[in-house]
Amino acid sequence: MKKVGFIGLGVMGLGMAANLLRKGFEVAVYNRTAGKADSLLALGATELDSPSAVAGSVDVVITMISNDSAIREVYFGQHGIFEGVRSGTTLIDSSTISPMLAKELAAEAEAQNAAFLDAPVTGSKPAAEDGTLVFMVGGNADRLGEVEEILLAMGRKVIPMGPNGSGSIAKLAHNTIVGINVVALAEGMAIAASGGIDGHAFVELVQSGGAASRAAEMKGPKLLEGNYDVQFSLELMLKDLRLSSVLSDSLNVPTPLLEASKSLFQVGDAMGLGALDMSSVGQAYEQWIGRKLSGKADQVH
């Protein structure tokens, strides 16, 4: 059984690494913020003091980091992965990053006789904890076959997307749909609430008709209850939509719905909601209509 390194123990990474340990993998971990690994150490993980130390002691390295800048530091920075990576190692990034950076990481890995797979995921915190993520993977098919068992210890499906960069492109296209769906749900609920419709009845209708979606299933209850505990943060969704906007411009694809949704998430971020769940974008609508999306008539201040 391959030894695995896991770098990035945030909302998603913590649950993913825990599932590897529960499935019997030997796991070495590193996180930039101290103390995040304590629960994993109790499960048998080994904590190392740098990305390079992790890369130099395992067969497979998995990274789950928040953005391009942080990924670049973890891979290329002082005591980064590329300082310590061994020949033959497989590097897997499950973050959502730009396709250009994914290709750059793949090229550097190849120069060091290692391999790189861009393998972002769909599924938020609950799926990371339950081991039901779906991986969309760009990179060499043979190398993917060698590590598929590791990915399936954290998820329920692995979908090859093509060469390096393809996983990143697929994730940005996917999250474009997710972001639009969340805004569409909040907007529909705002119309219903403004017309005097009970929000719970409306969400039940949505889930029973042609507007049914995973967004309504997962975010409808959060919008009704005003419970914005993070499954996937607003600021990360905004980051993904910005990356998708850059990608679509480079591909000359018109994306009016993406741009409108991105603007609404920017409004939410400007309201100070960035660290909350992405469904908190609904608070912007509550401000505009002066009532809760649940349909309650109490004023929103």
C-alpha cells in the first residue's frame, strides 16, 4: 500500500485525510496553520514540518489548498514540494486552480521525473467527511490507474477528463453551474417571499418540479433557516467564478449568466459574508426585499 502525504487541512482536506487513515493508508500531513492536524494524529497520522519533508517521504502527495497563490507557494516556495519530491512520486492537486497553473505544475513534475494529476472534486464538506466526493482528473491515464485506489478511499467516483489542465477546466465549468444555481434558487425564493408565499412550501415545490436541483436540496434548508455554517464558503465560490471568467474569456465563450452570478457573489463578499457558506448570498436578496427568504414578514436590517 502506497504511503500518502496530505498537505492542506482546511474544511475539505481534514475530512479527506481522515478517510485515508480510516482506510488503512499510512499518511504524513502538513498544514500551514498549527494545530489543524491534532484529530488526524489521533487517527495515526504523522505530522511533518514542511511540504518538502512530506514530498521526500511518501509515494503520493495530495494537496488541497485555497487558491493559486497558496498552491504556488506550497509547490515552488522555500521548503516546497519541488524541493523534496522524489523520482517516481505522483503529485495530486485537488484544489480548484487555473488550468494554466495545473499545466505548469505538470511540466515541473515531469522535469523532476515525477507525475502530476489535477484532480479537483465536487462535493462540499459533508462529502469530504463521508468519503463521497467525485474526482475529475486531468493527466496521464496510466498514472491515474496507479493511484485510483487512493482517490476512491476519499470519494465514490473518479472521472478521467483528459490531459493535464482538463480536470481544472471541468471543475471551473462545473462550479459555474453551481454558482448560477445557488443564485437562481435565492432569486426564486425572493420572488416567492415577496409575493407572500411560505418559503418552506416553495422549496418543497422546487424540489418536486422542473426546478429541482442539488442546490435546492443542499442550500434550500440553509436559506430557510439562515444557517450559513460553511460547507463551501462564499469567498471560495467567488474565487472559482473569477477563475472561470478568465478561462471563458481565453476560450472566447460568452458567459452572461456567469458574469451576473459573479457580480452577486461580489455583493455578498462586500457585505462581509465571504467566510460564510456560499448560500449566504441570499442575504443580499433579503436586504433588497426587506424580508426573510423563508417568507416571514419581519424586516431585515
